[in-house]
Amino acid sequence: AQKITQTQPGMFVQEKEAVTLDCTYDTSDPSYGLFWYKQPSSGEMIFLIYQGSYDQQNATEGRYSLNFQKARKSANLVISASQLGDSAMYFCAMREPNSGNTPLVFGKGTRLSVIA
Amino acid sequence: GAVVSQHPSRVICKSGTSVKIECRSLDFQATTMFWYRQFPKQSLMLMATSNEGSKATYEQGVEKDKFLINHASLTLSTLTVTSAHPEDSSFYICSARRNRGETQYFGPGTRLLVL
């Protein structure tokens, strides 16, 4: 079964607008971590934001925020004030349990295109 | 954040040859390193997990005799693709973690093309 589901293969957004990239996850472990990475065409994986399952507040990092809805098992990434440089693949990932030695498992990704 | 390097960044080889990819953690000691593979327009798929000084744990469907992983030190892990074939052409990314529960840092990846 898919652990991480990203249902949007591709998204378009106008420059300076906000965009939400969807991510749902599946786990029975109460301790887990959720991550978002950006992968530009160069291939490097750029860490954006992290949310722990026990964190009370939604994570924010500059223009990135994570809309964490635990009951729905969703961890959507919100990018505010989109820039042309935000065009890239975005991957949602999970680690369970959060304190263990387990690797990140990735979703299939969403390709975001920012239009001028 | 911590820095992870990979070498080479690109490699083209003939079918049947072996290719070694190095992954180094430059400013921290990595107790665990992970190797991922990414085909074009697809996600990262975990190949194996390696802990320093012990044998790697391979994911189901990954041939350990084809993809040899050595994690000889706390700063270096190598992936050797033995007797490479065109279907092994892919983007290989390593990732390193200092301790349990900490962030995984990714290398810049290696593009392998087997002719």
C-alpha cells in the first residue's frame, strides 16, 4: 500500500500567488515525521520543511508552511507568493517511527510550474 | 545544514563494466547512509540502508550482488554497480544521517548512463 500519496502530478500557479500541494499519508505508528523536499531540474534534493506527529503547531519556514491535519492524515505544503524559481518537482516524505533508524519514504511527487 | 557530496556527478560507461559511486558526509559523521534510485519523472526509490561497519540492508527486489554497498567509515559509503547494463541507467542519490531521528541530508546525485 502507498505510504505517501500525492494526487497532483502537475500544478500551475501564477507568479506571486499562493499554491497548495497535496499530500496524504498512511501509518499506524503514533510517532512519525513528515517532510517536504524540492527537486529542481539539477536533481538535488532540497529540504523545505518538517512536521513531527506530536507537534502542536503547523510548521512554517519562510514562504513555506505545512497544513497538518492529523485526523485526515494530510500534510499539504503551502507556498505563498510563488516565484519563478519555485518551478520544480516537490516530494512529500515520511519517516516512521520518527526516532528510529528508518529511511524516508517518498511520494510520487508534484511538478509545479510557476507562470509569469 | 550538513553537506553530503557524491562523486562522480555524471558517468557514462559501456555495458558490462562496473561503476563505483562515492558518497561522503563532509562535515559530520554519518552512522547511517541510504541509497536511492530515481528513474526519469519518477520518485526516489530506496535501494538499501547501510550502517557503518555492518552489511547493508537491501530493499526487496534490489540485487545485492549487482549493487554492492560498502560503508567503511563514518564519512564514506560507496555504491558499485557491477556489470552494468542499459537498464541500470538512472539517477542515484545517497543520503546520510548522523544519528537516529535526525534529518536525512542528500547528496547532489549521480547520473549513470550505460551504453
